[in-house]
Amino acid sequence: MHHIALDAPDDFEGWRDVARRLVLADVHPADVTWQVGDAPGDLFASDALPVIEARGAVFTVPRAFVDLAQSAILHRDNERFALLYALLCRVRARPGTMEDKADPLLRRVEALAKTVRRDIHKMRAFVRFREVAEEGGARFVAWFEPDHHIVRANAGFFARRFTTMCWSILTPDVSIHWDGEIVREGPGATRADAPGDDPVEALWKGYYAAIFNPARLKTGAMLSEMPRKYWRNLPEAALIPDLIAGAQQREAAMIATAPLAEKPTGRQGNAETVWAALRGDAMGCTRCALHENATQTVFGEGPLNAPLLFIGEQPGDQEDLAGRPFVGPAGQLFDAALAEAGVDRRQAYVTNAVKHFKFEQRGKRRIHQTPQAGEVQACRWWLAQELDIIRPRIVVALGATAARAMLGKAVAIGKTRGAAIPLDNGAEGWVTVHPSYLLRLPDETRQAEERARFVAELHMVEERLAALV
Ligand code: URA
């Protein structure tokens, strides 16, 4: 029997080193026990390990295994080290194991990894810093209670995201601190160690109230994405009950005055469940590298029976923080243009070709970068499923990236705009410019002309929709 003691609950390197040696020595998973540190009752500690003589021998595993193991090992499940070792032995014996989606062991480990990725996302989305004065400036301190051992794994994200601030994140197991150069670790803390209200909160609350659109509220999705346990740390959570109450009244008025064309009943309930599951999966998306630096996945939103679906390019700085599409400057222009064109945004589902914000950090600013074809292609996986659920009559691509995502190939906006394009799913596709393009035009006259053309094209879409539904 081999009793292995790892240094820390997230000690992937330690686990990998030992697991490699055990596999090469053909040690059966049933002959290994795993623990973290010197737990009581550990009579043998790890001194059985040196009998394994295989150090340095070569053993390669698929990249997919390494990625999966790095996430799954962060789970709190005490079985995780043993499960991963059993999976490693299986992968070595049967190289196709990682593609065998029916393999129960693989499925169990994938479920652990998925839960961990979701927890990582929650931490990125729900950490809220409070300003504390300290010698030589300010420090921003946050309290967070993760479900799993994700804090160290997430430290790089916060260091990149808040490079220019000095910050500390306190959690029950460990605290991490950034002073602009390195991440330092400290012991766990309690909520009482973290500060309460400060002026940053007032700003954040104002911002949240301003971007909260009652017509797009989905209480169920909101509660599943922002579970109540996080509310205590979120300044904006204090606003939620009032905002929801107001939203319900305003939505009732909206339904009374402008009923949507109903699609067959029965599908709607099912669509809600399928959409919520899809959105949940997208929150942990790692299909391309953009998730590494973005705050969160920004999924589409709107009625699931919407006859009209808009595709933007990707979330911008504000959308990345708010977790909702088109709430920043481009979104405001978009809303105004829709209103002028007579299109009710509340009847449209609005999404993006790419669901993570791609940017370059320059000082404090995050500068938008256009997504590459590979990133658009990776994200079409989500878009295709959104289209399947919503089944809109008309799909409008805003700009070249959206057009590429809609049509599966690059097209010139100038040549494709203003006319219907039949899509494979039976809907009608339309291409127009992206609102950000209008915002970037330096010449005012030109901007006014292009804006008018954009509004005219949206109006054509509205007329076409009226003819179709
Ligand atoms: N631009 C986009 O394409 N989408 C958004 O959500 C915001 C800005």
C-alpha cells in the first residue's frame, strides 16, 4: 500500500509527479491512498513512495487529460486524487479513453471539473473590492467564499485584470495579495477581517441600477447565476429586490400593451430549460483562450420565442463587467437606432458571435481587440445552439465578425448589406454595420449619413419581419 501526502489541496504538480511514478511502477489504484498534509491517523505518511524506481521515465498523456485534471483536482471531493489516478491508469491502458464520453469514470471526473470551472467563473464575477487606506496609497480588499480550492488558480486572472491596483482577496482557506509585481499568499481569514461599505460601492450600485433593464430580467436565470450566498458580498444585491419588483410591474404593463406573436406552446417551457442549461455550460467555456482574461462569459438574452435575433461581435469592457450584451456605448447607440427604426428590442434576442471580451491591457485601460477567425469558429458552437432554441425568423449580423459567424465564411459588408440572405436553418439573414463602427467615424457628416443608413436597414428588417410573422 502506498500512502501519499500532498502538500496542498490544489497541489497538481505534486500529484502529477507521484502519479507518474506510480503508473510507471504499475501500481494499481486500489493500492494507493491520498491525503493532504499530515492528517491525523496517517501512520505511514508518504515514506512508502521511494521504493518506486521509475523517476525520469517517459510517459505522455493527452493534453485533454492534463487540462481536465488541473481543473478536477481543485474540487473539494476527497476522492479526487484517487479518481484522477484511476483515470490516468485507464488512459494509459486504453489511449481512446478521453474520447469515450460514455466512460463512467471520465464522466465523473468531468463533472468535478465542470463544477470547479463554474466556481472559478463565480469568483471572477462576484468578487467586489472595498477600498482601504494604507500607507502610500489605497488597497482594495475583497472577501470571497469559494466552494472549491480555486483561489490560487484564479490569482493570475486577478493580477492581470487589476494590474495597477494593490489588492487582497481574503477567503476562509487562504488569502492572496497583489502589490503590482507578485502575488503573495497568506493564511485564511474571516469575513470580519474584510472592510464594509466604501465610496466605490456607491459608484458600483449606481452603475448596476443604470444598466439594469427590467424588460430583460429573468429572475430564475439571475438567481442561478448569482446565487443568494454571494449576495452578502455584492453591494448591488441590496438593490435587487426593488429592481425585480419594479421590473415585474413594468413587464406586466409591457405584455398588456404589446403582446408577442406566440410560437406553439409547450416548446417554451422546454426551451427555457434547454437555454438555461446551455447558458450554464457557456459560463465555464474554455473552447478558446479568451476565457483566460475575460471576467465572464456574456451570453445572449431576450425572449426565447423572439422572431428576431441580433448578433454582435463580442462583449466590450462594460458588457464584460456587467455580464450582459450591448449595455455599453455601442449598446446605447444600438438601442437608440432600434427605437428610431421602430424595432422593439424587447422582442429581440441579442447575442454576440464571441462570448468573451478580447482586449489588450494598456495601463488601466482595456483596449478592444478584434477576435480572430479561430475564436469566432470556436464560439459558433454556442451561437448554433442559441439559434436552434430561439428559431428566429430573421437573424441580423451587426458587422463583419457577426456576419462571419452567421454565414460561416468571411463576407464584405458593403456587398452583402441591405438584402435578405437565406440561411441553412430556414431563417432570413441580414447583414449591416456594427454600432461601434458608427461611433468610430471621425467625421460628423459621415457619421450622420452612416447612422441614417443603419437605421434605414433596421427599418427594412422590421418591415420584413411584419410580413413574415
Ligand atoms: N459590441 C458588441 O458587439 N457586443 C456587445 O455586447 C457590446 C459591444
